[in-house]
Amino acid sequence: MKKSLNIVMLPTSKATILYKHKEKGLYLLAPHKHEINCYNGSNQHIYLTSDAEIKKNDYYLIADSKEEHYGKVIQAIEDIKFGIGIRKIEAASDKSLGLPLIPQYLIEYFVEKQGKVDKVMVEMEELGEGIVKFPKLLGDMADYVGLNRYHIKTNPDNTIIWYPIKDTWTREEVEKLCRTAFSSGYDAGANMKEDESLHSPDYVTAEKEWIEENL
């Protein structure tokens, strides 16, 4: 199973390999040359976040710029059931948090895109059935439901397994998707005759005309 997580970059006072220069943008520092927040830029960490429920001791950040602690990494002192702009941190490049680690090649990808990456897909694995308690809104009608629980799957070195989210397509790829959509709609609409196939002249003509009209 794969899950989409938001990617967030925040400045840090710690030494990191990721640096944001005011003029040069994002770049990687050599491991032995970690700059510490010079006047022309700052060190950065990146985090993967979700809207999952936050439990005590989980790390989270506030994405609402109007809030006092905006952009800060916070460890929950109690369960947080709901909060506007609150995002649970699922993985980080900061090893000190003890969370699944963002591998260097994701940081390199982030630099290559100059931070223009909003989300990535991560591999998840099933933990088994858990119990979720619904709020007691209607007298004694609160209920418990078993749900499959998942968490981020990691490599032996605790790094996550991730994939970029595709955001560009070639014309050939789009045409292939159009053909699939047309086939489903054509068949569901009972337009196909009993002796007609996907390779018949009538079908091919109708498919070609539909793609030209909609692409």
C-alpha cells in the first residue's frame, strides 16, 4: 500500500546537508562543510506530514501561518483529537526525532526540483486490526470498530521507501488513458454490437473521433 504525504521544509539551527541560500536557492553541502545559518541563508530540514490523529509524544507542526507556533516542530504532551492547520510528522531528515528517516536521495530530488515538490508517495505496511472509538455524541450509542492499521515501511537503516508523484504526461500516455476511458464508456453505454470488437472499423472510428474531441 502507498500513501501520499505532504513534504515541508523548515529552517533549523542544526547542521544539515540541505542549505537554502537567499540568491542561489537550495543546494547540498558536503558532510564536512555544514554551514550554520550564515547571513546569506539557513540550514534546512524536510518533513513528511499527514492529517492523521496525533497521539501523546508524536511530533507535529502547525501549518497555519496565523498561529503563534507556525513552522515549529512540537512534541505532543497529550492526544490531539482535532486542530486546524496541525499536521502530524510521519518522517523527517532530522535524526534526533527518532522517526523514520528521509533518505538522502529524496533530499537530492527536492534540491533538483528547488523545493517545488508538494507531495511524495511512501510505502506503507499493515500492522493488523486496531480499535477506533467513535465520540459519544448520541447518548450510549458510541461504538468500537475494528480497522486495519498501517505505518510507514522502512529499510533496515530506518529510511523510508518513497516514490515521486507523477505530474506530467506525454501525449501518448494521455491517449492511452483516453482509449481506456472510451472503451469503458462505450461498452457500458451498450453502444457495442454483439458481433463488434475493439478492432472493428466502427469502433476504431468512434474511438478516434472521441479522443480528438476530448484531448
